[in-house]
Amino acid sequence: MSSEDGDDGGYVHTPGSVEDGDADAESEDGEQSGPSGWLLVGVVTLATLVIPGIIYLYPTLLADHVPFLVAMLALPFIPALLLGGVGVWAMKE
């Protein structure tokens, strides 16, 4: 199965080594660079801190325009749409 010199010609991945084609795809940290990562961070922050904070602090924010029950359904729907849309957009890039 193996040759006498111990090199059978197979590929062995060495962690930390960068191939010629991989240098452009990833930064040195191994993280994706570009605006999509920061946009995802912003939308996740909005969805987990800002919108729940608005619902907690001002539950009657939309009560002047729509019934209370509709407002409590509409406000959580905003981050759901944003997370879904930005997630799909980020995966397509």
C-alpha cells in the first residue's frame, strides 16, 4: 500500500497553511470579511435588544394606530422578517 520512502502521494491538510486559492476567500483570522457580517451583527442586535426593549418599555407604542393585540403581533414580526431577509442575503454572497 505505501511506498518504501513513506510518501504515498496523498493530500495531507496542515492546519494554518494557506493554499494559493484560499488566500482571497478568507482573511487571516478565518472569518469572512465584508459588510454582510456587520449587517448580521446589527440585525441580531436589533432583534434581541432593541425591539424587545421597545416592547418592554413602550407596550402601547402602536396603540394609537392599531389595536393593542395587533401591535404585540406586529412588533416581533419586524425582526423576524429582517433576520430572515438578511440571513438569505448573507448566504447568497
